[in-house]
Amino acid sequence: PLTLVPAGRGGRLGAQLLDLFFTLLIGMVLIFAAFYAFQGLRASSAIIIVLTFFLLRLPYYIVTEIIWNGQPPAKRILGLRTVSVNGKGLTIYQIVVRNLLREIEFFSPVTYLLAGASDPGILTLIAALWTVVVIIVPLWNRWNQRIGDILADTAVINTPKPALLPDVAIAKPSGALSANRRSSENPLGRWR
């Protein structure tokens, strides 16, 4: 039997931060290359930065989960994996749903809060409350699922370590015969 252990909150947070670091690194390289290639982009730099990270982040999570079967680079490094809760294989639909919802759950409100921090209006309050709700949901869930995982019917687990039994071809049986006694065995396996 295969026992699946839900990933801890710290492991999931670590994987998210590591994936965020990877996307920020790739995004910064792309942005600097674009600014270097097109000198006139500096006037609308904030829009370009937000758009670049959105257009990079979404495919990054979806494509890496599809290619590596639920293990983007950070989850792979930390020994985590996204699985389908129903026990079947992870589908592309589940991967797309959970990652699109990550944008709605976390990245869009946080981007709004960071961009509109000087405007303390009702939208800022709603975005802040939504972010708090999103952070609280995994705390009351047995599998530490975020909203995207609940709606996509997925969970993040610790990758099971393969437990192989000893190879019977090389293992010595408990009552091993001596070499002399084995040589007296006939081809049919009976003793003389």
C-alpha cells in the first residue's frame, strides 16, 4: 500500500517562494533585455513589468506541472508533488484550474495591494481581506489545500520514497546450503 502524506504548510510555502524566485529571476532577465533592446519602453515600465510577470508566471506553473507530472522545479527540489485527490492521474484540466486560481487567489490581489498601496480605498480593503482569507483557508484544511486545490480536486503531498524489497536473486535464503551440498543436487531439484 502507498501512503500519501500531505505536504506541510512550511514545505508548500517554501516551494511557492522558490518558484516565485525562479519566475522573478527569469522575468528580470526578460525585462532588462527588453529595456536594453527598446529604449523607448522606459516610459511605461510599470505596465511592462506587471504584464511580463503575469505572462511568465502563468505558463511557468502550468507547463512545468504538465511536463514534470505535478512537480515544478521548486516542488521537485523540496520533494513535493501535486496529485489528484481521487487517486487517478493528474489531468491537464486540474493543473490549469489550480494555477489559474492561484492568480485570482494570491497574485492579483497582492499585485494590486503593492501597486495601489497609496490609495486606501474600498478596493484596497477588499484585496487585503481576500488575501487574509486565502492565507487562512489552508490552515483549516486537513490536506493544507488552498482554494485552487479544493476546486481542482488536487493536493500537494510529500513525494513517496520508493521502498524496494531485497532482490531475491542475490539475497541469501535463511537456511542457505553449503556449496558442497548444492553440487549434489540433481537437475530436477530433488536430493539424492
